[in-house]
Amino acid sequence: MGDLEITTLLSLDRWAQIIGLDPRHFRQITTTAKTINTCTKVWKEHPYQEADAISRDDVTMAIQQAEDQFAEYLGYKVRPDWIVGERHITPQVGDVALYNKYAWDPQGFNLSLPLRFGHIIEGGVKTVTLIEDDVDVVYSDPNSDGYDELATIVFATTVTDPQEIMVVYPDKTMENWEIRPFKTCVISGGSCTITFLRHQFAIESLIESLEPTAIDGDDDANFLAHVDVYRRYSDPTNMCYLIWNAQAGSCSDDCCGETSQTACLVIRDYRMSRVGYQPSSYDSVTEEWTANQLSVCRNPDQIHVCYFAGYRDSRRTYPVIQMDLEFERAISYYALTLLRREVCGCTNVESLINHWTEDLGQRTPGGSSYEVSRSMLDNPLGTTRAAILAWNLINRRLIARAVEY
């Protein structure tokens, strides 16, 4: 979370946990219950705040780059996310002198086509609505160690799925200010209780300071007193538009622009994200679609789609917001190789980082050398241990698609 307008699928706090960093020091917090030492100096939010150290912004950008590369080669997002404004050319008959009048296939079904990212969940546009603002944050010490490590919020809601709830800093609507992951979430009788860890709630002014210092974790004034809570979900209203290219004619007759019509997506193959398209209109009261005739009497030339898609690990408690553990580790380690400065940490952290960033394809006089296969030397992600781990995982779990000419 912070001013960097990037949202990753893997949260920063989860990355720090996997790497083995102290979660409080990673979030710039110190406390008398866990004093700082030479190998665990606190992290800063931005690179300019401490020029010779890795910042949380650096990690955010590295994680995003890793996730984008995984999605490109896997053919799907490693955790569900919204895809907006994806355009496709619709299936056309081989003879350009002919056209499909009803947008049907020979079996009488709606024409279909594969979307860019697999594992589609539903069509729709990401929508965020306020549940309650200025929700009180209560800090407590459940294990009686002298440090109020637990942050708890309670609010009324009609939302029943914890995966739709988003908690953000006060007066912030951007997802880069979301506080995640939560520790527990219980919804019962129209009331929701969520717990987090205290170090996730440091106030903005201390994080964004030009000369930031370690934040005193024992002082309640250094942490948020209130947060805002939103619901984040898919709005199906604008999931798909059928588009017809303008035909030759006079611009005075409105023939210079495209013609469009709303439609719904009919999912044919969830894993491959193969969908059909049906011209229709949505009733927000009944939450149902009503089929319509094509507004132009032929198959559209293009479709414009918005959808929610990504891999869900059914073993996780919250598979929509929690990533597959294998993907978590591979992305965390590979992100280390994309950082261009050393990560500060104790011996165990340094050993882990040195192990995963070691280049197995490099030979130096008097140094170590390894037998690496030609296929690994051609690895597009690189020849570090983390890159090889990532590439092996990608090849084992990618979606194979037919070659299109």
C-alpha cells in the first residue's frame, strides 16, 4: 500500500513473510518487544527515502513484473483479477464476399472465441462501492506480551463473502492503499469482524515523510484510528459490446463511426476461457439478461469484453484473494532476481536470497560451475535458480493453446 499506483496480486506482507523478513521492520515499525539491530534496519516506502537500500516500491514493481511474465507464459493470471477492455476480431467466414447473418455456428449455438486469459470466472467490470467509512480500529494484546499487535474492526454489512470486502486507508479509494491480507474475517448476523496486524496500520504521514525514521510501534498515535470499508465485485452490466465497423458512405449519414450493442458472455470452456456472445440487455432489478436481435443484421466485426479470470486454488480458505502456494513461492523468489540492489536482512535471509539469485549459467575463473541443459540456458526468464524454478513451474502448469495462423 502507498502512493505507487500499482496493485499486485501477491501482497507485500505475504512476500516479506515468504522471504523471512521481520514483518514489523519491513513495515518501518520498531517496538520494545522486538528491538532493531544491525541486520534488521527498517524498510522505507520509496527509493528516494533511503538511496542505498531497497524500498517497498522496488519490491512492488518487481512482483508486478514477475506476475505479468507468469501470466504471459501460463496463459492465465496466477490469482483472479479483472481484465478490462479486451478486444477481439470475431470469427468470420473464409469467403470475404459472404457473412454470417445470425452470428450462429453450424450447430445453432452462438459463435464463440477464446479470450486472452484462461480460467474465466464471470463476465463483468470491477466495481467498488462504499460499505462504511470511518470504521474504528481497536488495538489489543491477545497474547499478553506487552505489545498491542492485533488490530480489529467491526461494521454492519449485507455482504456475505469476505473475499468481496476491501479495507483501505481513510479517504482513499485506490486499491494501492488497501490493507491486506487480513488475519481473520467473520460475518454473522449482518455484522463483520476483521482482524489485521498492527504494523499494517502505520499512518500515512510517517510512511510518506521526506526523511522517514523508524516508527514507534508502542505509540497508538502512530497508527490509524479509522479505516474505510468497500465492497469490490463484478458488475455484469457492461461485460460485452458487439462492434460493427463503419461501412463506406457519407459522414453526414453517421457512417464514419462504429456501431455497438450490449451483449452477455456465454461461457463454453472455463479453463480455456472460450466464450460465446449473445446480444442482450441487462435488468438490474431482476439481475437477468434478455436476449435481443442483432442491431446490424450480420455477425459483428469485433467484440469488446471485460471479465474476471484467474487460477483459484481450492485448497485455500479464500481462493479468490489467496494465491496458490506454489505460485506464491515461485513469484517471491523470482522477484528477488528483478531487484537491482541488495536486500538488507540477517544471515538466514541473505542465504535464501543468495541461493535463489545465483546464476547457474555463469562460469567464472575459480568460481562455481554447473551442468545446465540447453533448454535452461534458453530460459526467457534467465538462468538464476529462481528463474529455472519459475520456468519449470510454468511449463508444468501452462494452458496449451492451438497455434493460430
